Amino acid sequence: MYDEVLVTILAYNEEKKISEVLIELTKKFKNILVVDNNSEDSTRKKIKNFPVFLIKHKYNLGKSESMKTALEFAKIKKFKYLAFMDADGQHKTDDLEKICQKIYKNRSEIIIGYRKNLSLLNLKKRIGTIILQKVFSFFYQKKLFDIQSGLRIFKLSIEPKIYWYSSGITHYFADAEITCNAVKNKCDIDQIPIETLSSEEYKGMNIVQGLYLMIMIMYWRFIR
Amino acid sequence: MIIKLILSILSIIFSLIMIYITQINYKRKILNKVNYLLWISVWIIIIAVSIRPEFIDNYFLTKYETDIFYILSIISIITLVILYYFSLMKINILEKKINSLLRAESLKEILDKLKDK
């Protein structure tokens, strides 16, 4: 049941999918934390039906801050690993299990799931993902397929090396910042392929945010 | 000439509105007395300059042999950048504090619940 792993789901207005996700997760994982960002729908009501830890933010603090809340909780409860998964059902529990098994078996400190079939994404998102991947490879000299993937696990012992400062509710840079910090600080990083959902269901970034992220990738590499 | 007149009128109207807003903010205690007097003086100076721009123009032209608009544009840009920088810093610090507070509160809530169990 992966006793040392805390699986975290970051939720904001996810009433449609959250029950489905939690039904699957509770079958395989014992320690599940849901950080609710002050959802305005019935998300919180639905979460209460499951045996999970629930942390409620009084305001929507965004993904990055919710991840920090999860990190603090994991440290207080002395978990060894912290895993993140999206609440909108775009990740499969089987894939999460795969990355957990892998981190248990080998010596990796952080494992990231990458979308193996990018062709299911629409053209704009596919091009964006490929450009980001190329920019990342160029500046960090490491080939990672999906630096922003929301499905990931890491050892809590590497927290000082990967700690992120991104914040805000308009963009989702924390995942990318963690990846960049992990590579920059020479963490033992691994990646495994995961299923990709169709682009209609995938909430992504717009072009301006993509460009901003590219600048931040350079900033994290050379300035911070 | 007409453009100068229109610009003067616009800046006077803008300054009067700003005096009104400053007054409201002072009454709401958002601004303290020093801030209030400082901002009121700024708007009054702008009104004075808008009414008699040639006064300042003559002063700079005779004393420093420089065009007032050249000096003003440089000073304005520097002031704007400095103000923007400090505002941004203040917002970031406040955002950080609020986020930490809210996160600590949420964590405390769940840890208390777990203790009770």
C-alpha cells in the first residue's frame, strides 16, 4: 500500500472528476492528501466521503502554494516520498503506481511521468511542449520529455535542492521549476512514459504563459 | 498652442480628481497625514505648472540652458521605474506573508483534527 508515500491531489472546482479519481486511488494507496483551493462547487463535499486527509485553503492560492502546503504536511507527518497527481482525471492511478514502484526499486530521487503520445494533444500544445523540451535540453544539457508533468514523485530528503518559489494563480510553473532545480542541483532524476488524455480534457497554458515559462527556465538556470 | 492648452486642462482635471481620491483615502485612513500632505503637494505643484508652464520653462532655459521637456521626461521615467519596483517588491512581500499565513492556518486546522482523533 506504499506506506511511505503521500499522494497529493490539488483540487479546485473538480466536482466532475474528483470522486472517480479518489475511488481508484484509495484502492491502491493508503495515504492520500487532497489540498482544496477553496472550491466553489461540491468538490469538498465529495472528498469528505473518502478516507483521505483534506486540507482546505481559505482562498485560492494556486497550484504552487498548494504544493508547498502538501510538502509541509508530508514533512510534519514524516513521509519519505511525496507524489503529485492532477485532480481532473488526466492521470491514471496505474501510472502513479508505476512511478512509485520505480522509486522504491531504484535509487532515483525524483521520477517524472511524461506523456508518451503527444499526437493526442492539439497542434498548439504539441508545438509548445516540443519547444519547451528543446529549450530545456539546450540550457540544462539533459533530455527530459515533459518538464511540466503533474504526475511525479520525489524523496523528501531532496527538498532543499528542489524547493520552488513560483507562486500565483494564473500560471502553473512549480512543476517546471522543480524539474529545473532537480537537474541543476544534480538530483538523480528519472522519467517514465504515462498515458496521455486528449487535449480537450487537458487544461494547459496559453502562448504568453509559454513564452514567460521559457524566460523563467533561463532565469532558474543562470540567475537563481 | 491649442495642444498645449488642452494638455494643461487635462492635467488640471486629472490633478483635481487625484486630490479628491487622495482626500477619500485619507478619510478611510489608508494614507497617513504625512502621505496625505505629500501627495496633495504633488498634485498642487502639477496644477501650478499646468497653469503657468512657461515659468518653469524659462527657469530651466535661463539657468541650465536645457529644454524642460527633456528633463521632465527623464525624471518621469526614472520615477515611474522606481515606484513600480518598490510597489512590486511590496506586493511580493505581502503576497508571501499572506500565503504563508493561510497555509499555516490550513495546516493547523488539519493537524488539530488529527490530534483529536
